[in-house]
Amino acid sequence: MTLKETFESAVAASKQLTTRPDNETLLKLYSLYKQATDGDAPEEGPTNMFDIVGKAKHGAWKKLKGIASDDAMQQYVDIFKTLK
């Protein structure tokens, strides 16, 4: 199985977890997913000052700037494997 197939399988399986991961882990998975699929985060994040979740997501994604898509996919898979 290729890395992309393994990543896509992990993404699909992550939606079927019986135990919800903690917020920090969810934020890391989200940011790695976005980096793997969309590349670097835009400089400007949510402009609504009350969008705390959106700002946290954007901040976590922005910290991954410059990480290659394949590296982000592998990190996502590695974290997912610890959740099973």
C-alpha cells in the first residue's frame, strides 16, 4: 500500500474511532491533514475574534509551514496508529 493509500485509510478510520481523542491530538491530526492535503496555511486566519476554535486550528496548521505533504501524511498515520 502506498503512503497516500495508507493516509487515506487512516483518515477514513479516524472517523470511526470508538473513543474520542483529546483536543490536542485532534488539533494535531487536523493540522497534519490540512498540511498534507492543502499545503501551507494562508497567512491570514479567521478574522472573527470570537472564532476561538478556528483560530486554534489555523495556528496549529500554520506551525507546520514548510513540511512536505508526504511527511505530514506519515506523521498523521503515526499518530493515528497510537489511537487504535
